[in-house]
Amino acid sequence: MFATSGLPEFPPMPFARPLSRLLARKGFEVAGSFSCRAFDTWAPFRPVGGINKQRPDDADLAAAHAFAARLLDGPGPTA
């Protein structure tokens, strides 16, 4: 699962958890999740033109690519 957010994820309550649970209830297997900061114009940020205007950036996209590559590679052989 891939997600973006204007604010950092709060570890005790990850914002991706509800979506992950919804997908699981619908029969999807969620093999992992990736999230990064992104441009956000949610109501409190709208008056200042939004936040994270340059995100996702090249580093975020490289991290997303690496996450997807790990999913494609699978868990690898076990001893």
C-alpha cells in the first residue's frame, strides 16, 4: 500500500492502518505499506498555500521504488 500525507505519521496510530484493515476485510493481502510526506492543502494549511510544496521529491520517489522492489523480490530463501 502506498500513501502520502502532509503531516508525519504518528506511530501509535498510523494513518494507513484503517485503509489496511479495510483492504484486508475485502480480501486483499497487504504485504506492506509505504508512506511519505506530500503537498497538502487540507483546510488549516490552505490559507498559507499548503505545506510540503516540493514533495514527494526525488528521494521520496527513490524510497517508494526501493519499497516496491523489495515487494517484488519477496522474502528470499530461508535456511
